[in-house]
Amino acid sequence: MRTRIHLLLALVCALVLLPMGLAAAGQATAADPGTDQPPAPATLPADGAFLTLHLGRTQWSHRDPTCTTILPNTITLARVAEELKSRGLTAVGHVVVDRTSDTWERQCENRFAYASWIDLARLRDDYGWTFVSGGQSYANMMTLTPEEQRAESCGSLEALNAHGHTRANGLFAYPNNKLTDEIQTNVVEPCFAFGRTYGNGVNKRSEASHVQSTVSFNGGACNDPTQPCYTAANRRYALPSEVGAKMQPQANQWTAVQFYRFVLGRRNDPTDPGFAWDCTSPDVNRHWTSKAEIYCWDDYKLALDQIPSNVIVTDPLSIAEAWGVQ
């Protein structure tokens, strides 16, 4: 009789626990691009000092001319995520839908590989990153018909939402900064809280609108006129002190700082002069890169060191919610 009771109890427990086991087995892993978005963060104080760390086009790695090998002395996005997490920080990546693969085979062009949907899911689930739209195909919005404009901007949200990135409507990152007031008002604003434009990166609560300013810090010629890397080019290498100053918003302000890819050490291959840099000097005025979208990794970390403890690093939709931008 006791044996029958034990068997009956075991059967009841199994029936109770079976749905739980099936639910656990059916849960998507971090690598599954269909994972549901984590709950939205608590509403932030409207008078907070806010900062967003943008990664333009969410580029995973820097490649050789054949796009098959990661270049030495370059930083993958995985390493960026680890560094930010160690500091308690998150980032916001821009997603170009048509350049985002559903597999581990990352799409590559112009010698850099885009993050895949699998990569994006892991950055979201393991590192707290959020993502916004960089367009369906990174098209110049000013050359499209109104219908094409809606497909390029609002239409891109379908793929982002389907992959669990449900906070992507916080901002539309206009490809190559091509926008007009008409496009912003009639096309982008009904779908997105903000439309990004390049500027000084400072946004004020008292002037809150649907247009957001992002400052894009880039590489370029060095700042030391006594060095060969100093040229007549208008673009100069952004110093970490300059970047760090933008990472110190005041109360009722939101600053947005954008980078792309990071490098270490020195590279000056005469067979590949278009991809060169020198980040080795103790004097940051001598640091330089040959491409605007490349920046010295250690200088970026120096800038991160300057973020005050009271600054809230967050995503555009959280700002919209805090500031009442509908």
C-alpha cells in the first residue's frame, strides 16, 4: 500500500512539474534571435543627467581586404561589450536590417562585418544592449518616394520587433544624416520617438523634440603639427579629453556619443595604406587613424573613465518616456 501511495505521489508531482519542464525546454537561448525583450527599465527621473553610447551600424569586426580574416590589433564588438559590462555600462547599436544575417555568417562589406541577429540577441541578453534602426537598407531617404521612405524607416521595425528588439522605436538613425524636416515630421515621427541628426550631441529637456543630436567622434590626422601624421585635412583625431567632456551631461540634459570601430597599437602596412593607425605614443596628440570610423581603443576607455557617477547611461526610448516625448 505504501508503495502505491509513493507511486501515486510521484505521478502527481510529474504531472505538476511537466508543464514547467516543457516551458524551460522551450525557452530560447541567448543565441536565439527570437528571444523576448527583457522588461522595459523603470521610468527614469525626468531631471536626470543622461548619456547614450552609440555604436554606428553595429559593426562586429574589422576585416582584411578579402573580408575573411579579422585584422590584427582591432577590437571586436564582443570585447567592447565585455569592457562596458565591467564598468556597469550598456550601449545602443544601430541596425541596418538588410545587412544583418540570421546565421553566424556575418555579412561583410568595405572590410568590416556587421553583427548578425544572433550576435544582437547575445548583446541584448548578456550585456543589456538595446538597438535602434539604421534603416531597412541604409538608403538615402531624400532620394526615395514617400512610400519608399516609410518602408525604409518604419518598415525596418518589423524585423527588429520580430527578433525581440522591441525598444527600437526609440530612435531612427538617418543613414548618412540624409533628412529633411518634411521627412522627419511626416514619415519618421509617427513611428519613432526621435530622429537622429549629427550635431553637438547635447539635448535639453527644456527643448525636447523629436529631433535628437548625436556627436560622432572619429579618427583622423594627428594634432601634433611637428609630426608627419599632421596634414592639412580638416578632420583631426578626437582627443579623449574632448570625448570625455561630452560624457558629462548636466541635470535635464541628454548627451549622445557615437563611435564605430576600435584599434590598438600600430598598423602601417605599405601594401594596405588605407587602413593604418598609430595609437602607441604616450602623447595622445600624436595618435591618428587613416579612417574616420576608426578610433584608438585605449583612448575610448580614457573617455569612459570620465563619466561621472551620477550620469545615467541609457537608451533613447527611456529618454522619451522620461521626458514625455510621444
